[in-house]
Amino acid sequence: MLLAYLGLAACLLFSSKLREYGPLIWTLSSSIIFTTLGCEWLYAIHEEYGYPALRNICFQILSLILLLTYVKDESDLLLYAWTTVAGSAGANLINFLRLRKYCTWSLTWRFSWQQHLLPILVLFANSLVDLLYVRADVAQLGVMTSDYYVGLYSVASKVTALLKQLLGAVIVVTVPRLAYLYGQKGGEFFKNWPGRSQIY
């Protein structure tokens, strides 16, 4: 999270085009903090999908109500950004408060970081590739062209974004199960998997 914010600050510092949208970018980037606090991965590990889905629906409805109530015209752009963030922020705060169901909090300085570093980097690389695949196109277009073309492209890409979200959902559901099977059976599970010959 800290590296993400440092990278964002560097981009805003060196790009005059992005600097124009500084308040808007910082508002939308506050979702990074709430996503970190939300620990969505913990619910994926325990394969609890009903609660997060219900929670997301409730907060998205609340966000929509705020949007329709308070956002009236173009001057309310920053307010629009806050209502957009409110949906995910509220859901992630509820996630954070509900973490006691699965774990207890304690501060420790002794842990085997070598054991956890490689799996975390693998998951981070997977998330980074997914993020670049889903969202980098609009950012690149914004740097190369004007807001008008970004708007046209954003509207046209809504359908493909839906398919990409579906792919992301499949990844979120399958990766924890594959990691669990790998932990139980080791590499033999993947070597003996019936679909392996078709993939290679």
C-alpha cells in the first residue's frame, strides 16, 4: 500500500497532465487504504462468498442513492468521486470489523518472512497483471490524448469491462482452491491433473 502511494505521488509530481486532477486522483486512491483494511483475501480463503456479495450489493445501493441525491452537475465531480469511493470503503470497513470471526489481533516481531515472501510476491504479481490488463488502457489513453477521447473509449469499454470482471471473479474463486490443493498434495496434484496435457 505504501509503495502504491509513493508511486502515485511520483506520477503526480512528474506528470503535469495528471497534476491537474490531483484532488480527484487522491480521492479515488483512498480506496487503496480501504481495500487493504478489507482483507478480501481472507474471505476468499474461507470460501465465504455470500457475505461479501450481500455486503457489496448493500453498499453499492447506498452509493447509488448518495450519487442520485447529491451529484447534480459537472461541478460536483469531486462529490461524485467521494460517493463512488463510499461504496467500497464502507464495505471494506465492515470487512475489517468482522475479521475477529477468523483471527485474533496481536503484534509480533518474530515471523518467518522468507516462508511468506515468495507466495505473497506470486499473488502480488497476479494482481498486478490483472490490474494492468483491466485498467491500464484508460490511463495510457488519458496521457496520450484528450479527455474527450477518454470519455468515448470509457463508454465503449463498459461491455469488455464486464467480461474482465467475470474473469477476475473466476481467478478469485479458483486461486485459493488451487493453493489449498497444492498445500495438501504438493506438486503431484498438478502433475497428475487430467487437463494438464491439454494446457501444454
